[in-house]
Amino acid sequence: MLSFGLWYFVIAAASTAADTEVVVLRAVRGRNARLPCGQGKVFLDGPDSYVLWVKNERDVLYRFLNNETDNRAFASDRVYGTTCESGSCHDDTALLLKHVSDDDAGTYRCRVHYQASPSVDHVVDLKLVDSPGAPKIYNENNELIKLGYVGPISLGANLTFVCKVADDQPKTLVYWRRNGAVIKRAEAARSGLLIAEIRVVNATRNELDAHYECLAQNADVTDPLTASFVVKMFLPPMRVEIRLNNNLNFEAGQPRVVDCVVVGCVPPPSITWHLGDNMLRPSVHKELHDGNYTVSSLTLAPSLRDNKHDLTCRAHNSHLPNDLFENKVKLNVGFRPFCLSNRQDDVGAVHGEAETVTCVVEASPEPMQFSWTFADSKTLYTSVKKVSGHNHRYMSSLTWKPREEDLGQLVCRATNSFGEQKRPCTYTITPGGAPISPECVVIRSYPNVLRVQCKKAWNGGRPQTVHLEIVDESGKLLHNVTDPAGHFHVTDIEDERNLTAFVYASNVRGRSQSRIMRLQSMKPLTSSVSDDPPIPTWTRWLEAVAAGIAVAVAIASTAICIKAFKSREDFPDFSPDLVPRPDGVFHREPDFTREERVLGTTNITVNQLAACQNQYATPPVPSCRVMVGCAGHTPANDSCPATTQQSYFV
């Protein structure tokens, strides 16, 4: 305490020697006051510099820096900090007086001890005044504003606000601030009442959330009394925008995220999407609101039917129901080309002979070009031709004279505005020539009728035709028919004769080797000279018994058909594809695809003379073969010397 007293007297002596300017400041009784040091412009020039406040040249009140400087958050009753709050900025060198009373009036000295300069004093003479009247704000209808906000109002609205302060002190000041800036001072006054009025004409978007304050102030170091409100508004969107980055192309069936941005709509709008006349119900739809922006995201996978339809984004402000806010874009829906053929085709090429290959694709829109790439990476381009009768089918043909290096894979790709064909059409270029012999089967379905079905082989690079020639034992040509598909139906076949068929294929480049088929009779043949024993009598009895069994089976089948027909009449509600069974259970008849009914590919036989469907056929006649034999030779020999007697074996 002794050292502190000595320090104080040193300060007092120095202050009396200096001619210091005294600043008179006013504070309001009962409220906080903040005394600035040097009008708040003090700057400490080093770690050893500090500020010291004393009162009436005796009491040391505050030092900065102090022991609480580093813990100022825990000593907020003494130090306020330097941030700006409520339009007022404070610094740590100011002296804060809590709940000022008459005892706080007097002279205050602020001494700044600089590290590299002489000390400087700042003297404040503090006077006390009474508090001004509290301001009250009224609207144009003289209604007191109590809720802290006005509105919501619309664009173009006109507003009037009146601030009234009941106070008769001559130095009381009443004024308006908008967003912290002073805009209006009191312009009318009468005894005991101060009035300040402002008008908002043709309100714009700038009035949204504008903060208006009416202040009543009669002191220098005490914060004024205030009344305030915030302006609320209903605002239509400034802009509705579908963002596609200038890419209006949508690949059919491929999902794509589309954003709709609504700017400046208050309150945040609800957003709907429409494609043509249909309102979309997207699988992914989210809304984000950030300040002035509302964003809706839509995952869209349109079909070809949506091509050239309008995609519309609409913003709905519930407070502006009669206004429509939307943005439209016209979609281009299509797909990149794809090959119609899933297989790799073979092309038979002959050196020096012109060859033509056709590539067919589906695409929307029309391809711009076709490119052809050979095995040696050589690329050629061809024009596009539309395939008649198809909306999205296009073709292009390449004609060239093959070389040795062209053998291998040939690739065809088409390109349109959606991109290049992903999976190309592929061809294998191989040496061409005459076709390969077809594989054929012989079928007899009717008496005296021959049916031959052939499966064509490699055509050698040109369309082929299948030929069928039938000759008798003497080599005489009986039938000569051709068919591009290799399916033959020959009538007037003599069953009593042994015939031979020759089958081969041909094209413009030649013909294949012939395939020989022996057509033996289905009936047993007898020789003019035979040493075979007569047919035994028991064989004839066996044939008679077989015929009787066949008749019995036919009668039983007829009875079953009649019974089934009657049961169908008794139960007319049964489905026509159900048939009755002895156990009373109904089963569906088996279905056969078209390929299964192609002759030669199914083991189901059809009795052409059956009385009704689903009957058991007569026992099949065993298949027989006639073989030619010679005296002294085995029956397996197919030919005999001219002088040798012939025999026939069944």
C-alpha cells in the first residue's frame, strides 16, 4: 500500500505540471457508462506500455494490460473487448462504469505509458443526466408495433412509421437508423414530446429483412434507448432456371440428374416438374434452401415418346397463388446407334473381285456417318441410307476390291449426336469360292411323295441354291429341282423302284461336291429268279392278328373321344385348354413353340387319318430297307457283275 501511494503522488505531480485538455461527457443515471481513453484512439507501442485510469487524482480504478487480460472472458464485468456490437465498437482501454450514480460524477484521468515515448494524459469530466423517455413506433394507422416485425408486405408497397419519445430535456436527440446507418432525425417536436417520421415508397427487394431502429439519446458515454422492427416481405422468384449445361440431349432409358434453381423467392417455394402434360413423380427429389436459392433435383430417364416434349419446372409461392413462375426446355431424346445383328457374319472375298458388305443399325437421331475398320487398321467412311418401313433403322454399304491384308475382322460403327456406337457390327473376311455341300435328311410323309430337308453350309461368299437330282437304277434322270432354302417336296415317286438322289449347292462362283442318298423302296421287292423259300403260313396269321389289334385300338379310341365330348358338354365351364383324365384331375396340354413343330425337329408324329385329337395311333409299320444281293456275294454288296444273277433282301 505504501508503494502504491508513492506511485499515485508521482502521477499527481506530473499531471499538475502538464496542461491537459478536459473533455466533458454525459452519462445517464442508473445505466452503464464507458469512458474512452483519448477518444478511443490509443495505441500501445510495446509489451511494457500500459494504460492507467484514476479518479479525482486519488483513486486508481483500472489498468490495462492487467492480470485479467488473458482471461477477459471470465472478467466480462470489467472488460468488454474490442468487437462491434449493436452498432457500437468498444476497446479494452476504455473504463466501464456499472449502474452510474451521483457518486460516479467527477474528473477521470487516463494516463498512457508508452514504451518509447513520453506518457500522455487524457482527462474526462463526467456529468450525470436523467434517462430519456423510451421510444415507441407506430404505423400509418397509429397502431403500436409490438411484434418486432412489419408485414409481410409485397413489392411496391408504401409504408409510414412514426417514432414518438415523451421527454422534455433540451439535449435529447431522437433519430432513425436503417441497418445501422442514420437516415432520419426528429423533425417535429412539441412540449414534452419528440417525433421522428420515415416513409417507404414503392418498396423494393432491398426492404426484405431491413432492420429499422428509433433511438432516443441524451448522453455521450451511455448507449441510447431503442425500439426496432424488421420488415418481412412476400417476393416472387427473380428467376426460375433448369440447368442442363446447354446439353438438351437425353439418351433414352439412361437416368440423368436435372436441377431447377429458383432465385429470390420468399418464402421458399414448392417446386413441381412436368414433362409434356404429365406431372412427374420422380424417384429422387430433394429440395435445398440456401439464402436466396431454392434447388430441386430430379432424376429423369425419358423414353423416345418424350422426344421434343417440354420439360417444365414450376415454382409455387403459396402467398402469390395467381402468379405462374416456370421455365421450359424442349428435350431431344434419342440413343446412340446399336447393331441389329448379335452374331459375327462371315464374308467370302476373292482377290480382285468387288465385294459388298451392308451394315444395319438402329439409331435416333439419324447417324451422321458409318466408319469401317479393317484388320490392318485402315478406316473408310460411307454415307447413310434410311431403311424404308422402319422409323429408326439405317444402313450403309461398303463396296471394295479385297486384298490379302483385308482378311480378318472388319468392324462397322455408326455415329450420331449421342455418340459413337458402343458395340460394333463385326464381320470376318475369309477367302471365298464355291459353297460347301449341304446336310440333308429324307422324309416320306405320304405315299408316292418324297420330302427332303437340307441344312445349308458355308455359301462361299455369295447366295447359294440347293439342287436335288433323282435317278433310277439305270441312271435315268427322273427329277431335277432347285430351292434356295433347300426344302424339297417331290411327287410321283415310284415306290417299286430303287432310286438315288444327288444333292449339291451352287453359286456364281461354282458348285459344291454332290452328296449321294440311296432311296430304297418301302415295299418288299421280288426277283424274277429266286431260290428263297415260300413265306410260312404262321406269318400270315401274325399279320391277321396285328390287323385285328389295330381295329380294336381304333374302336377304343373312338369311344374315348365320344366320352370326352360328352363330358365337355356336361362341364361347359372348363377352360378349352384343359382335358379330362380318368383320375378326374385336369392338366394343361403341352405347348410347342413354332421351332418345335418344324418338320424334322420333333419326335411327335401326326396320324393324318385319326378320328380325333389325343388318340393312340395304330402300331407303326416297321421300317424296312431293300438290299441288292448277288450269287456268291454277301448281301452287303451294292453292285453285281453284269453276268451275275441278282437277288433282293428286305
